[in-house]
Amino acid sequence: MFDTKSSYILSKLGIQRFQRRKKSTNPEDFFGLLWNDILTLLDKSVNELKKNELDLLTKIVKSAFEDDCEMPASKEISNFKLMHHKPKLLISFVDSKMEVGKNFDYVIKTKPLHILEQSINDKKILWSKIKEFKNESSTGKL
């Protein structure tokens, strides 16, 4: 870490050690990716995801689509008002108490990606929830 002298010199040069995060005052703002009928809520921006986290996210979303279906392009989204249609599935990788699930037909809550990639048990739980969603959507319950 920097000592006090280094911090002082950096501040005089106009270099900030830490950037302040803007707190969102709107409860509908979030970090997310929309993949056709699947919305994924993330705990950080897509640009801040590590490559292995992004790869895991892509595999998770791909597993939720039908086997013969082509993987759609994703669209970054930060507010529910920006969505043109209501997705069939919401996968929340957010550890907060954000109550967004009440507006969606099917919600899967799981651990954040950085935790999920290290935990085989949490992955198994997630895969079983995705399998349950696929079974329900194929029988027409959704």
C-alpha cells in the first residue's frame, strides 16, 4: 500500500488512488445482460468481469437455451424500463436483497460469478435449477 507521503504526492499530481462509486438512487438500476428471453443480473459491470467469469456466464446462459438453439447476442442493460419485453427467465448473480423477482415468471437466484466459479456444489445447485426451468418451459407451464 502507499504510505502517507506517496498518497500526498499522488494527490498533488491529480492521481486518485480510489475512485468513488456512484450510488444509484434509483432501485431499478442494475448491471445486467439481456440474452433474448434471459436476463442476467450481475454484481458488477460486464466490463469489470474477468475472462473466466465471462466464460462461465456464457456457459450458464447457453445451458438455459434449448440444445438446438443458437446462442443469441447479449445486450447490456441497466434499467428495467429499457427492456422491450419481459424475459422468461431471470438469473440473479447478485447477493443483495434486491426484490426484482416479483416481476418475472421464473427466477433463479445464485451466488455471484466470482464465488460460483470456485464452488462445485453451488454450480450443481444452479445446473439443477436451470434443468428444472427447461423442463417447465418445455411442458408449457411458463
